Amino acid sequence: MAYSIGQVSERLGVTIDTIRYYDKAGLLPFVHRNAAGRREFSDNDLHLMRTIICLKNAGVSVADIATFIDLRLQGDTTIDRRYHLLRDHEQDLRQQIVDLQDTMSYLKFKEWYYQTAAAAGTETIHFVPGTNEVDPQLSQQYEQHLRASGQVEALRRFANVRDYRNRR
């Protein structure tokens, strides 16, 4: 079956402009054009488009996606290279997930901070008396809260918050 760019856009949840961008970036060399020059997508093209979207969502660069697509079009001689490219990006994605979970733990701390401040009617409960500086022992108070409520995993993650964007 042949699909128009609009049908592909609707089926895959991407804009027509995104599909055109992918095409201009060289990610869609497999898409056939009809006599009028319009793109006609096959079921296999939809499969490859899903792969592109998945890789993009995983943070893979357009250049690496283009490499993957090019390798795919070369056939069986590139299976191993494609596999390793995906494995490398899987490892990166797993690290991003861990980093985001650690970041979420810090956001949960800030929620606790404001929840307890709201319950007290003032943020000053978290300050060094007589200042507007956060008490340096506040993290320990939060850690005690996590221990008391049995949130061991949250406690471990809270201690791991780092600037992961500068780590790479």
C-alpha cells in the first residue's frame, strides 16, 4: 500500500514539516516519488520511519541516524555495524534514564521543601535562623525523612545528583 506524506504524518504522529526535514537531511533516501514528484511511502518505509523516530527520541544525532539508514540500505554486510551502533546508543540512553531518575529525586526534594514550608506557612523553617540562607543541614533532614518513610531507592538517587550534561 502507498501512503501520502499526510497519511504518514498522521499515522506516526510527526508533522509534515518534520518528514520534509528528514528527507532534506538525507534520512529518507528509500522513499519513492511518483510522476508528480510527490512522496509515496510503503509499509516498509513506515517501518524505517519508526526506526528514525525511535533513534531521534533516544537522542541519536541526525548524522548517526543517516549513517544507520545508509548502512541499512547497503544490506547484510553492515548488520554487525548497525547492531553495534544501536548497542552504543542503547548504553547512552540507559545512562540518560539513570541521570533523569537522579534528577527526578532532586525535584522530589524540592517538592518536599515547599510542601513542608507550605505546611508551616513559611519558608524560613528551612533557613539558618535570622538569614534567608538555606540551612546546610537541610539535605540531611530530607535524607532522614526518606529513611523514615522507607524510600531507600530515593535516598540513594538523591545522593547521586550530578550535572550529567557536562559529564559527557
